[in-house]
Amino acid sequence: MNHHGYHGFNHWARVMKHGRFLAAKENANLKVVELFCIMHDTQRQNENRDPMHGCRAAKFAHKVRGIWFDISDRDMRLLDEALTYHSDGYTDADITVQTCWDADRLDLGRVGIKPNPKKLCTQTAKDIIIELV
């Protein structure tokens, strides 16, 4: 896949920026959020529809755990959930998972989509979108 495309390095960097900001405001687990930001689109097979990329990213995270990073079993469960379901539109989850999802959703503008506050999880992300209106 093109690492300079819509889901490439620049996207990951923006998601990281959003994730760090949201994690501080929402008191989310920063380590899980940062791992999510780096890994959430790494297993995409294309720039268009790829509904299984989140599941593949979670499997990849399990594979490299203990090699590239170490986290507790609880944190791994959070990371797994965040990665697996990040593009499914869910909003109900642990605050750390919600923070991951919102960090990604706040970057929808790159593809011409304005994030809908009703589809965001955290109040901080909703406030950001409302301020932009």
C-alpha cells in the first residue's frame, strides 16, 4: 500500500497528535492510544474499502507484542478492541478505546468528510468539532 496515501504516514502522524491531545484530556491510557495510532491502518490492503483491516491490525499487534512493545494483558485487550473495531462506527467502549477511535475519526477531513459529533465518543472530540462549526 502507498504509505503516502490517505491512510499512510501523514495520517498516522495526525492521528497520533489527536490521540495524545485526547488522551491527556480524557485521562486515557497513553501507551495504548499511541500504539493504536501507529498500528491502526498498517494492515490495509488498499485505500478504499477494506473491512477486515482492523482485525488484521489486531492480529499483527498480537504477533509483535513482546518483540516491538510490551504491555499488560489488560492493555492488550484494550488495544485489540480499538484496532479491531476502529472503522465500524461504534461509540460505546472503555475511555481508552473511545479515545483511539476519536483520534482516527478527527482526521476524516483528509478525505472530505466532516466528523459528525454524534459519531464521536468523547466529549473532548465533540467539543473540537463543535468549535470548528
